[in-house]
Amino acid sequence: MAVILGLESSCDETAAALVRSDRTILSHALAGQEDHHRAFGGVVPEIAARAHAELMTPLVETALADAGMTLRDVDAIAATAGPGLIGGVMVGLVTAKALAMAANKPLIAVNHLEGHALSPRLIDPGLEFPYLLLLVSGGHCQLLRVNGVGDYDRLATTIDDAVGEAFDKSAKILGLGFPGGPAVEKAAKQGNAKAVPLPRPLKGADEPHFSFAGLKSAVLRAHEAGTHRPEDIAASFQQAVVDCLEDRLEYSLSRIDPLGALVVAGGVAANDAIRAMLQRVAERYGMRFVAPPHWLCTDNGAMIAWAGAERFAAGLTDPLDVAARPRWPL
Ligand code: KG4
Ligand code: ZN
């Protein structure tokens, strides 16, 4: 059985985790940077990179100590090598290279999106390839057929904003704070989802893609009108997102060969209204619904360690000069 150390630093979460190939999470250490970025209402790349540089080594030490291990007990070192904010990605990847070189261990460069995509298999041993994955995060909104490690068919993507981006921008417009997704979800619980008429971009369209930019602009107009409570706008916005995702998913599901499981991953997968809708859709199509626990949806080190474990098992390691990539489609 292999033990993999996984490092994550592509956005505003610094994380290190140790995961064993039998799916045991030996330790996971994480430091969010919300306090660094709150005053700016969004993630500032330079501040993020500096914080990653400060936090990464202590977090690796914590992850090793919590598991009662040293680098000698680790079989390979995995790190997010992209896509993401390049300064942060470089911190994690360079740290992993240094550790790999010092301890003479193999290096595994993980695509952050593959980290999200494979994370459901870490908690669900019965989840076999292929499965249908809705990947919803701060930077992406994609529907993927996951055929195997490193083997993805992209069925749909957003033509403008990512879902998480729409949550974050709406939170900013409504003055609900940062990070936006959880703030909108919390406010929505106090609001009336039918109070504010908002558009459902691309609903009913004869194409599989997603769109959220128009929804964000409508939130801005509703807010500027000054006649609605922020809670009502938040609830109406979240309902519109749920409706759009459901409509787009149904479009693809009614056109593809049946798959056993509908799976959700990425930070927005922590949203309970979205999870509940996906559960209903899965039932309608006779599919199993798989969602990682909330902490595994948002960025973390365990998902990178697990993707590393899957790649290691497939014999996929990388040379020490592998490059950090700001853009890296799956
Ligand atoms: O996967 P992630 O942690 O980072 C990226 O790879 O982008 O996703 C972060 C995104 C942010 O846009 C955040 O607002 C959103 O996920 N998010 C949520 C919730 N929790 C996090 N969106 C809606 N509801 C939530 N509960
Ligand atoms: Zn992510």
C-alpha cells in the first residue's frame, strides 16, 4: 500500500494531506486565507502566493506529525501543478519538488480539476468508472464523463462565468461578505426564492452548455432597484442557479448513454440546495448520487493526495522539471 503526500495551493486554501492507497486519510492540514483577502472582497493573487509560501512548510510538518510519519514513510509526493493562480501553484509545486529531491521520492503533478474529479472515489469505494460528473467550482462549471484516471470527455462547459464566480460576485453585490458561496447559501435560508424574478440563462436551449453572467447582472439590477431584501435576492438567485443546472443536466442526460452514477464535486458542491436537486435528478434517471462530504468539496490536500494515489497506481509520475500551468484543461 502506498502513502501519498498531497499539496494544494492553487487559490486561497493552503493544504497538505497524507492519504493511503486503501483510501485511509491519515491526516489533513488546511489553512484558509479568508482573513487575508476579506478587506478586498476577493482573492488577491500576490497576497495569496505570499501566504502560501509562509504556510506550506508548517502544514506539511503538521500533516506528517499528525500521521506519526516522516518523509521516509511517504511513497510519492503530489502537488497541484495547475490550473490556478500561478504564484500559489508555484509555491506548492516547488515545495513538492524540493521534498521529492531531498527524500528521493517520485513527484506527481496533479491537475487541480482531476483532484476534484476523483475525490468522490476517495470516500466511495463502490464508485467505478465511468461516471457522470458535474464539476462546479470558483473557476469552472463543467459536465464530464469520467472514463478513468486522465481520461475525461467534456460534455458541457460554461460559456461565460463559473457557478462559484456567480455566487461570489452576487455575494459582493449584496454585501453578504467573503467567501461568497457559503454567505449566499446562509442568506438564502432567510429569504423567499420566489420574491425576485430572475432569468434562467440558456434554459431550454438546444445545446448542452451553461451560462451565469446574465444572472449575475440581473442580481445587480435587482439590488440597485432597492426594493428587495438581500435575503430574497440571495434565495431567488440560488433557486435560479439550481433551475439552470437542473435544466442543463437534463438536456445532457436525455441524450447520452446511461451511466451508473451522477457525481458532484468542486467547492459549489458544498451547497445543500444544489445537492438536493442533484439527488432528485439522479433518482429520476435511476442513477446513484455521490457527493463528497462538504469539507472534501472545497479545496483541500486530501483530494490532491488521492488523485496522486490514483496516478501513482497507474504508474504516472512526473520529472522534477515539470512546469506549473496557470491554464490546464482536463
Ligand atoms: O473548489 P473551490 O474550493 O476552489 C476552486 O477550485 O475554485 O471552489 C470555491 C468556490 C467559490 O466560488 C465558493 O464561493 C464556492 O466554491 N462555494 C459555494 C459554497 N461553498 C463554496 N458555493 C455555493 N454554496 C456553498 N455552500
Ligand atoms: Zn478547487
